[in-house]
Amino acid sequence: QVQLVESGGGLVQAGGSLRLSCAASGSIFSFSAMGWYRQAIGRQRELVAQILRIGSSKYADSVKGRFTISRDNAKNTVYLQMNSLKPEDTAVYSCNAQSNIPVREYWGQGTQITVSS
């Protein structure tokens, strides 16, 4: 059973930075894609950033230029560097991993990010 463990959440002032980590219990190279989703109170969960096995990445328009997703295959860890944080970034951030053989999806437990104005 794959486990994803997130760390790095917390409270930060607007304009500040945080880095989230998502450590997988197995090789992340087995996943076709890994990413970060977030869900704010009263809103639907949305994709924040995703990185594919081949290395390409994509971002939500709202975070482009501020957030960077990266992966360290040797550490089986995916990171989300968040800079210039805004109050509207406040949400629970969850790590996601997808495999296509077999087709499966895994989620971390989520970590709270609160950006104060």
C-alpha cells in the first residue's frame, strides 16, 4: 500500500514562502504523475501543480510564477516551493500520485496552509 506523507504546512504572512514536501513509501518513479491539490473552505478541490514522470510540469494560472513543483527520485519526494504567498492561497494542500499500470490514485492526509494578510 502506497503512503504519501506531507510536511511543511503552517501559518505564514502574505508575501512569505513555504515549502511542502510529500514523501512516498515507494519509488515515485513508478507514478505517471504526482501533484498538489488544494481545497479552501467552501470551494472545490483544485489542481495546484503537477509533475509528470518525464519531468514536465503544469500549474494553475493562479500560482504560475510563484509556485514551483519539483521531484527528487532518490528521496522519493516531491516538493512544492511556494513564494509570494497570498491570503487566497489559504487551503488544505494534499499530495496526489497517479499510476497507470494499474490505474490507481493515492492521496496524502493533507496539510493546512494559512496565509495571513
